[in-house]
Amino acid sequence: MKHFFQGFLITGIGSFILICLGLALFAEFYPNEDPSVGAGVGFAIAFGFVFSAPVAAMIGIVGGVLTYVFKKYKKN
């Protein structure tokens, strides 16, 4: 079970960081000369950050299961 949690933490935290970095880069480089467009982008980024945690958790669970299975069969 230790391998599951290691895989979960590595893939979950890694995917969360990558998702947040992608959202931050999108907000930085999106052309927003019009103030209404900038407000819409900010709203989209806020929802992106809120939903990035469950997505990262799901990716982490898949990574944890794969790590557990590979470590279990590697010993045999």
C-alpha cells in the first residue's frame, strides 16, 4: 500500500502543478486589450483552478494504482 501512496502523491502533485502552470501561462499570454475579455478570462481561470484539484486527484489515483500494480508484479 506504501507504493500506492507514493505514486498518488507524485502524480497528483505533479499534475496539479502542471495544470496550474498551464492556466497561469494562458492568463499571462492571452491577448486581453478589451476589459470585458479580460474579466471573462479571469473567470475562466478561477474555475480552472477550482476544478484542477479534483482532476489532479483522479490522475493521482490512476498513478497510484499503476505504481502499486507495477511494484507488485516487479517483485515476483
